[in-house]
Amino acid sequence: MASTSSPPVGHAHPNSDRAVVWSPDYLSYRWSADHPMNPTRLELTMNLARSLGLIEGAELVRPAAATDADLLRIHTPAYVAAVKAAGAGPLQGLADARADGDVAPHGLGTEDNPIFPRMHEASAILAGGTLTAAKEIASGRARRAVSIGGGMHHAMSDWASGFCVYNDAAIAISWLLDNGFDRIAYIDVDAHHGDGVQHAFLGDPRVLTVSIHQHPATLWPNTGWSSEVGSGAAEGATINLPVLPGTVDSVWLRGFHAVVPAAMAAFKPQIVISQCGVDSHREDPLADLSLTVDGQRAAFLAMRQLADRYAEGRWLAVGGGGYGLVRVVPRAWTHLIAAALDRDIDPALAVPQSWRDRVSTLAPSVELPETMGDGSEATYLSWDGPGGTPETGVESMDRALVRVDSAIAATRRAAFPLLGLDPEDPRD
């Protein structure tokens, strides 16, 4: 156990070019008392970041809600109207439709997406947060921006899906395309396929969407096969790497580094947008991957590095899935905030006792983590040969490595030639 007297995280100049977009209104996005997407995870994250002194002196930007015009970039007028009406009540008509076995209109009123009061307002502030982050970067006021309330990547143009009402990342990308950007890379590391963002830009060659997710044969939304590469002029601008249940840090990172950096180098993005869902964690109740907080932190740092290398540091990071509300999400997204602020936190650092004391009153039955990591080295063997650092006992993972290498090969063969890359050449 690390000492509780660990030094505080260093402070940044108040006028730094890193922004944390946050509003207490994010906490109004609450589906129901027992819904797995509970905004408590956001509150606990911000409390942990503050307890570490992480955001002291940082630029905190309060967002405005997305306007109807913003939402209509991606969503249909009928859908926006339906969300407004549903959240304003009465709800009986939707309840009757469910009782009759009918499909819920626009996906509203299902078990995944139950109606809640002021649904439109709560969803619009999340979308506004990601849009605000995009505007901070586009204006030059920030080089990096993070909004942990975003990441609602399943929402479709006229359909709520997978706990998502408005697709904040797609809205922000659409705005960026109209405001000086024509090469935008979207990287999605949620356990679930980033289907809504992919669908929004499937035929747009200006947007590269990359998703690394649990295999669609084993997890909803059952899309994101390696053969999905985009359409028309945008063939090659969609990349999917599905990984099998049980995938651990070293195997996941092997896959990431075998696909994403080469795609970034070929696409040459002006900005990188990262959906940083953390339901890939081994304790997450809704998915079957086996990453640790350390592995997730390594993914965040890798995406930051890609933004630094290929997009002059422009990096917009949002949240997403993650249902380990107490033990996982707060630590993982505190590392994400730290990455955006260039105040990287040692995973061995003790979780502040003040945070543990506060949380123990809210969740007395939960065994709280003692450190900011899970004790994983988060190392990997490089797909292209020597250069990676093998984990202890890697021999027992040979089968997992063979399987991820098969997925890597399928993804590279499907997409890389369309990007002008040789799928067999380890230099690509």
C-alpha cells in the first residue's frame, strides 16, 4: 500500500491551454434510481480529482446546453421533439405502448432508456459540454479539453440507444467540420462498439472513426466487425478492432498499437477526439473484458501522444460507458483528467483518505481501492516484433496473443489498403 503522505499533484498555471469542461448539471442525467448509468460516478470522479489537488488552478469551463440548432446537426426534428415531450410528460402513452408490446417510439421508454423528467435538458447539457470543449480547441483557447459527461456514442439520428439520448461526439464533430477542420480522428475505446458515431460519418472521408471493443458476436450492439470499413468515398475511414471476452491489458494494448498509430499517421488528423468509456475494466458488470485502471490509463496516454504527434496536440476527450461506479470510474477518469492537464498521476499513489471517508458513507458495503491503480504493469508485446515488454507469465497467454493477432490481421487487411498502407508491413 502506498503511503497516504504521497506528495500532492503539481499545480498548473491558471492560463494553461488545457480545459476541464464541467457542470453540476451533468448530474441531472439520471435515468432511474436503479439504472446502471448513475451520475454518481461523475460526482465521485470530480471529488477524487479535487481531493488530489488535480484541478486546482486549472481552467474549469462551464458549458451552455446544446441548442436545437446544435442537436439538429445530427438528430431529426421529430426526434428532438419527442425527447422534449417525453421528458415533459405525461408518460402514460409510452407506458401503454410498452404494455402492448409495441416498439417504444424513438427508443424512448425502454428498459435501457426509460423516460425521466427534463430528459431533453439533461441530455442537452451533456451535448453542450462536448461542443464547448470543441469550441475551446477550435478557438485556440485550449489545446486539450476533457468533458467526462460526454461520450454518448450510441445515440442515432432519430433513436435513443444504449443509455444515450443525444450523440455529443457526433454533434461536436459536425460543428468542427463547419469551423475549419476537415480531418478529424475519432478513437473509441469503450467496451461497446461506437456505432452511433460510426453511422453518422460512415460516408464522410473527412472523419476517421476507430473503435476497439468487445467482439460483436459476444456483446451488444453486435456491430463493429473488422469488415466494416466505411462506404463510398469514405472506404477506409472506418476501422474496427473487435477483441474477445477476457482480453487483458497486455493483449488489448498490443491490438491498439498494431492498428491505431499507423491509421493516424496515414490520415494525418487535425484533431483527435477520444471516447474513453471504461466499461472495459475487469470489474465492469455490463461487459466481459479484463482491463485494469492501469491499462485504461495507458490507453489515455497513448491517445494523448497520438494527438501530440499527428494533430499538434489538439485532443478532445470525453467519457462514455463505465458501471463500476465507485471502485473503477472515479479512478480511471481522474487519470483521464490528469492526462488532459499534463499532470499524470502515478498509479501507485494512494487514494486520498478524505475521499475514502466521504465515499464510505455513501457506499458502506463497497471495499474501496487503496491506490490509484490496480497493480498492473500495463505492458505489452509489440505486434511488429521486439520492442514490447513481455508480462511475467506471457507463455500462459499465447492463445490470447494468437487470437488478438488474428483480429489485428483481419482489421489491417480490411482497412489498411484503403488508407494506402500495407497490412503485412510491420512498419505501417
